Amino acid sequence: MSAEKRSKSAFSSAREAVLSARRHIDSAQCRSASYQLAFQDPDFLLRDELRPVRLQLELLKPELILQEQHIESTVVVYGSARITDPETAETRLVSALAGYNSNKDDPLATKQVESARRTLENSRYYDEARKLGHLISSNTGKDQLVVVTGGGPGIMEAANRGAHEAGMPSIGMNIVLPHEQAPNSYITPDLNFQFHYFAVRKMHLLMRAKSLVAFPGGFGTLDELFETLTLIQTQKVQPIPVLLFGQAFWKRIINFDALVEEGTISNKDLDLFEYVETAEEAWGKISESVGLL
């Protein structure tokens, strides 16, 4: 509702009610929790019975802010929070090798070296996600594409970082977790959101998506990927390009052909996604799909 329409309303605004309520705090009655305005009472809003209201608020807040920022088209980048940049991965390998060289009979030290080597190998995905974030954000089409990630470290950080280095805004949609996930430092501050409900967060990640790129990841990435594929398969959302980054990884982790052989998906469902190997290849498919090529 515009400011002009609000000013013509017959009802006073909630903001005016808050200011008025602050004048009446001298008595025990006014200090009672029951007297607080419902929308200003945190304990009331956090009751189990208020879950539907919290779901609605969590849906509305990012929606209104993104509308005000005129963000209509995004590219979603999913991927592991545990994949690090090459410099960090190299440092970890050096440290693991030092531990191994001081005690070569320790099986744990051997495993740590193997893990550090795999981490260094996978760090190439960080570089590719960073390049892709830059490519997406540097497009000059009339419908500006904005990078959106889950807001955390790893691949998410890399994509937001690429957008930041291109001098363009990017979105982070963080989730409250038992082990705190801090937003990465490359998200545009005014486009940094925090969610309690996974379902609402995933909905917002897809609401404006013109394409989705899934880098190697774990449970969270798989959850987000398969929810998107399911929504497209069941025609709950319009088809968008779903790009799986790193064919070797995805074919090792998921045997899509076996699902076809078992009859649990159809052969045409394999057309719902494509494999890509480089940021340039991914950007080519994205830009073609939105008419930039």
C-alpha cells in the first residue's frame, strides 16, 4: 500500500498505536504482558499456536524487501558449505602432511592427509562458483539476473563473492541451525535474510529463479536439488534450467539411470537437468535460456 493510500485510511497505523501505547507505562496494569500490543509481545509471538503467523511473516518479510529492491529474476546457486577456497585447502593439506610426517604410523594422520587432498581437489569448485557469480552479475540484459545462495560459507560464499567482485548485489538466505551459520561477508547487507523454516526458505530461493546451478554438496544440496526437480516434474513450477556442476561427482553420487531402469522415474525425467563442467559453460546455458544469446 502506498504512503498516499495509508494517509487516506480511516484507521490509525500500527506505528501510531505503538507510539501511543508507550505513553501509558506508569501502572502495574500497563506493565503487564497481557496489556502489550499483540504484535509487540515476543513471548506471545513465539508460542506454538502462533506458528502459522510466523510462517506468514517469514514469507512476507523477504518478499516485500525484494519487491522494494525491484529484484525479479535470480539464479540460484546451491552447493556444499564445506568446500573451501584453494588457498585455505592448500594450508590444510600442508598442516595435515606435517602431522603425518611427525607420526607416520598414526592411521588418523593418514586419513587427515587423504581428506585434505580431496578438499584441495574439490576447491576447484569454489573457483568455478566464484567465476559463475561474476558472470551472472555482469550480464547486461534488460532483466538483470541476481545471484542468490543459502548465504553460508563454501560454494555459497564463492557465488556471492563473484557477484560482489562484479560490483553487483547478491542475495543470501541463511537458516538458523544448531551449529551457528554466519552469513558470508560478500552478501549485500540489505539483501541478507535469516529463516527459521526450511520450507519457506526453499520457497523463496525458487520464487524468482530463472535457473538453478547445483555444485557438489551434501544432504542440504541434495534436498534442495530434488525438491526443485520434483516441482518441475509435477508441473508445480515452470521449467527452468537445472545444471549439475561436475558430472563425475553427480554420476558417482546419484544413479539416475538406475531410477529409470527400476521404473521409479521415466526416461524423459532425465531431461529435467544437464551436466556442466565450467562456469563459462553454465553461463552459456543460463544466458541462452533467458534470451541473452
